[in-house]
Amino acid sequence: MTGSPPEGPPWSIRFHTLRQAKDARRFAQEHHIPVELVTVDGLSAYLGAAVIFEIERSVGWPVRIDVGSDAGPALAAIRAGMKHLLFRGDASIHRKLDDMLEQLGGTVKTRLDLPEIELQIDDDAASRLRSCLGKMPGSV
């Protein structure tokens, strides 16, 4: 990865497109806002884990891939090189995924315990983030 998010309590930014992910990263860096980039629900099924891995590489920051509740997409994501998963399935599968990802230096979460902004498919990421985060005390 070519950089890291600013330190602090992060926001989860759920994105649809490469452009949104890049714009969210740029906005976060410019405004020193820590964020975690997370795919929207269903994006991994639509694009595939390998495409999302390429998005992660292009953005230059870690991306957490939402793989839903089935083990198949989770394993496909790991095979594609993804190290950060959001998995809402069976606890026994979660433990196995956690063991695998720990060996790879990754993580798996069952939910996002962060404030969340879900971009819509046609949203301009910077405008939407400015609008949402501008309402927070001491923010942009």
C-alpha cells in the first residue's frame, strides 16, 4: 500500500466505484480524517474479489470487502489477496477465517463498529463526505 489513513477513531466509508474510493481517500488525507474504506453490500458478488483487490491496489489503502454471510465469497476474497473482510455468517466459519487472516496480517469483522457513510452509486464522494462530516463538531 502507498500510504495509510490518518490516526484516530475512523469512519467507515462504503463505496461502489474506484473513483469513489480514490476520492474518499483523497478527501480523508486532505482533511486528516481517519477512514476505513469498505465495499457496499453486494459489490463483491457483482464485481468479484479480484476486481476489488485491484481497486485496493489502485487506491493505495486497505479496503475491507463485504462478503456477506457465505463462506464461498469470503474464501474467494482471501484467494484474490484481500486481507480485510466483513463477514456476517456462522461464528464457526468466522473463527476459521480469522485464523487464516491472522496468518496473513489481516482481519475479519462481523460488523462495522464505526460511524458509517454509505455512498450512493451516483454520489460524488468528496461532496457527500463534506456534507456529512461538515455536520460534526470540529470537522471540515
